[in-house]
Amino acid sequence: MILRQAKRLIIFVIGSTVLLIGIALLVLPGPAFVIIPIGLAILATEFAWARRLLRSLKSAAERGVEKLNLRTLFGAGKK
């Protein structure tokens, strides 16, 4: 039980740190749109709210790709 709580705490600290760095990179130079999903993915290993948020983010990105017709731009074609 204590080991499980320690693991959750470590994942929370690391995931939150990566997520906060990603959020800071929205206004600083850097790859915010890569770092934020990485932080959410780390958090999603232990927390359901992060899994839901990551799923929503992925869906929004997929809708954006379709709306902007980026699949054909990168040669992936439609699925």
C-alpha cells in the first residue's frame, strides 16, 4: 500500500513537472505541443482524469488534422 502510494506520488510529481514545463513553453520558445501530451501520458499511467484529458486532446488534434486537410499534405492519405 505504501509502495503504491509512493509510486503514484512520484508519477504525479514527474508528470506534473513535465506538463508545467510544456505549459510554460506555450509562451517560451520550445516544443510545447510535444511536451504537454508527454506530461499527460505520464500522468495517465495512474490517473483517470489525465487519461480522459489526453483522449480529448488526441480527438481534438485528429479533428484539426482532418479540418485542415493535413493528412494529404504529409502523404498519409485518408484512412
